[in-house]
Amino acid sequence: MNSYDVAIIGSGPGGYVAAIRCAQLGMKTAIIEKYPTLGGTCLNVGCIPSKALLDSSHHYEDALKHFKDHGIDIPGDIKLNFKRMIERKQDVVDQNTKGIVYLMDKNKVDVYEGLGSFKDATHVNIKKNDGKTETIEAKNIIIATGSKPASLPFIKIDKKRIITSTEALSLKEVPKHMIVIGGGVIGLELGQVYRRLGAEVTVVEYMDRIIPTMDSAQSKELTKVMKKQGVKFLLSHKVNGVSVKGKEVAITAKDKNDKDVSLTGDYCLVSVGRKPFTDGLAADKAGVKISERGMVEVNDHLQTNIKNIYAIGDVVRGAMLAHKAEEEGVFVAETIAGQKPHIDYNLIPGVVYTWPEVASVGKTEEALKEAKVEYKVGQFSMRALGRSRASGDMDGFVKILADKKTDEVLGVHMVGARVADLISEAVVAMEFRASAEDIARMSHAHPTYAEAVKEAALAATENRALHA
Ligand code: FAD
């Protein structure tokens, strides 16, 4: 039987990053993945394919609507080759998943393909596709089994007309009318992809605003811009029925006045969140506690109730994000190696990759109000930047929330071109506990979108924005 210092179940961004860090720290490491490709949800059916389709559909829309403005005339009609777009997305996924194979090899991590399940607290059975089972032994085990799309009790996902994000990333045709249930990150990103490709898109959201966990100014701005792009929103609508007849999907809902609303489309994307995944893991054989909601319970060290078993990523509490899973992978590897790592969960950024992008870190205005923290706001519109005028990307803003007395930056919220990249400046600043004036006094290259961060910081300092 093969023996390891660490065995990791699941090869998503949590699992594979944990494996690399364990190997770097000199531990003999194994990783177990039930699917033939490594990389988990993120690389196969999550972050990477969705961004590939967002980028492709963005190019298509630019060619269709914006090239003319820039003085680019294309002879003949611009045609969508949707099959090629999906193929390219798959090429991108394949290159990325192959990259993980390379990394495992380079770091001398043993990869096992098959379903991993606990035999006991130090042994994992690996059921392979040929029906054979192999058992390995490990001093430490990391559960990194991720998550699966959630649904509503009355919805039967048929994967043809009533679909999750997984199917939406590999459709054979562009929907005529896609009804998106849930105005969170995944629904909005995929909704925007299909809107750009010509679908009518209606987003039905239970709350009174989209991206409800982000700052309400961001919800407002993104709603405004996406409406301009042609996406329809039914907010404060509680979906209570979804049915399929042939090629038609019918949705019924109640609006905020309890009035019945019904709509029909040809596809319904159910994007109401994700749930932790532990099916087939036999956690009970090792005595690992799973909460009623299916989450692996962990303490502050990401250790389960069984001392040598840890859990990371989507399968534990906290934001379901790839970079959060990665931080936790490194954290657990270093903890096992006897180090004292640290994660500041307040500084895990959240991003929506629509266009304009939306990005946040730290506290929202709503959270500060609730916590009765006295704060000041500095906001700067992207529209006022030379860079935005040059590119034509005028929507959005940067908003900095700083402590009223100390000027420490408490939250940064952005909507606009490339803010998914800009948010890193805010993370760095907040990690070093910068004040708004610290940011305001640093030189930002001109002309860049990043100047909006400096201007918002100036506005937060003493209302000193220079170009407002
Ligand atoms: P996962 O990536 O889910 O990996 C878990 C792995 O474990 C899977 O490969 C699974 O097959 C395997 N597994 C499960 N059980 C077993 C078992 N018993 N034996 C062997 N293997 C097992 N996050 C971002 O940060 N940015 C984004 O842009 C982003 N976009 C997204 C877009 C979509 C459409 C979706 C669905 C998600 C997106 N996410 C994004 C979320 C991100 O994908 C997850 O947060 C991330 O993948 C979680 O990583 P993980 O390692 O915890 O689990």
C-alpha cells in the first residue's frame, strides 16, 4: 500500500494548490480526482470557461456594435460561429487542465483517478473507473471536494431546457429567450454572454436587487448598464414553478404585491447558488462531522473534528471562490508543516466579470451602517477619466469607504472596465492598513483606469478629487 504524508481528495483550485504547497514543503503528497481531468469546477465548468465565453462574446459585440465607431468597417455581415466559440472555450479549458497535470508532475505529486472515500481516518479507498479499488494511507488528509449547483425544491433540472451553469457553458445553440433564475454572479455573467450573442435574457431575482451581497451602489450601476444592454430584470419576484413542454420552458412567480407573473422562454438557467459536495466521500467512516447543510465543519485552522483531517474551499464555510480555496490550500499545507499561516477573510476580493466588471473588497456601506461604524465616502466616476474616453468604456465608478476618524480604508467597491484587476490595489492597500490619503498621495500612471482609485481616495480624504 502506498503511504503519504498528505492525501488530498479533490483537484480543484483548493486541492491542487494545497498539493503543490505540500510538495514544496517536502511532504510526500497524493491527490485524488474522480474526473479524468484535473482542476475541478473552476477550470472545467466554472471560472475559466465562463471567462472564455465572456471574452469571445465581448469581441463579437464589439465587432457588431462598436467597430464602426472606431473607424473599422468590415465588408459583409458579421456572423456568429457559435460552434467555434464553444470549441475555443473547450480548447482554453483543455490547455488549463493540462497545465495542472504538468504542475503535479513537476512537483512530484502522485495523481490518482477515481472516487476517493474514507476507509478510516488515515486510509482512503480510491474506486477507479474500471471498478477496481486501491487503498492508500496518509498521515494527513485534506477534503477539497468542492460544490455542485444548487436548485429549488420544485425545480427539476433536466439539463436540456432547465439547465445549470455547467450546461450553459456547452449549449448547441444560442437561446431565443433565456430566463435566468437568480441575479448573482454566475447568472449575470452567463446572462450577459447570451444577451451579447442575440438572446433575449430575463433575470428573475428574489431580492430587490441583483448581486445582493455587494454594495448597493454596485447593484444599481450594474442594473442600469445591463438594462441598457437589453437584459430585462424582474426583481422582488419569487419563482414558484418551472415546467417544460417540448422546447418551451414556462416560469411562474409572485411579484412583491403577491401578483402572479408568468413568462416563457426556450431555456431556463437556474443559478441560485451552489451547495457543498460530499457525496460518496463516506466522511462518517473517518468520523468527520458534516453540517446539516452539507458543509464539512472546520475550526479556525480548517481542521475538522478529526485532528489529522482538514477541509478547504467550497466544501467549507465562507465565500465560494477559487482564490479563497487557493488561500485555504496554502494555509492547510503550511499548518500541517508546523507553520503559523494567516488568512484575512475580510480581504478576499469578490468580482463579477460582466462588462463593466464589478469588484469589491472589505466592508460595504450597508455593513458599516449596520455595525454603526462612522465612515466617509469618496467616489469617482469612470466617465471623467481620459482612459475611459479613449476606450469608450465610460460606465462605472470607484468608491472608497474610509474610517471617519482614522482615515483607514475599510472597503473599496468598483464598477468599470478592468476593475477585476484594479481591485488588487485595494487589497494591497488594506492589507497594509493604508489610509485613503496614503492612496491619494501615490502616483498612478496616466492615462489608466487606476487613476479612478487615486481620485476616489482624494475624494475620501478631504473631498480633494482633482478631475471631478
Ligand atoms: P472544486 O473546484 O469544486 O473542485 C472539487 C473537485 O473535487 C472536483 O474536481 C470534484 O470532481 C472532486 N471530487 C469531489 N468529490 C470527490 C471524491 N469523493 N473523490 C475524488 N474527487 C472528488 N470563482 C472565482 O473565484 N472566480 C470566478 O470567476 C468564478 N467563476 C465561476 C463560474 C462558474 C460558472 C462557476 C460554477 C463557479 C465559478 N467560480 C468562480 C467558483 C469556483 O469555481 C469555486 O469556488 C472553486 O472551484 C472551488 O474550488 P474547490 O477546490 O473548493 O472545489
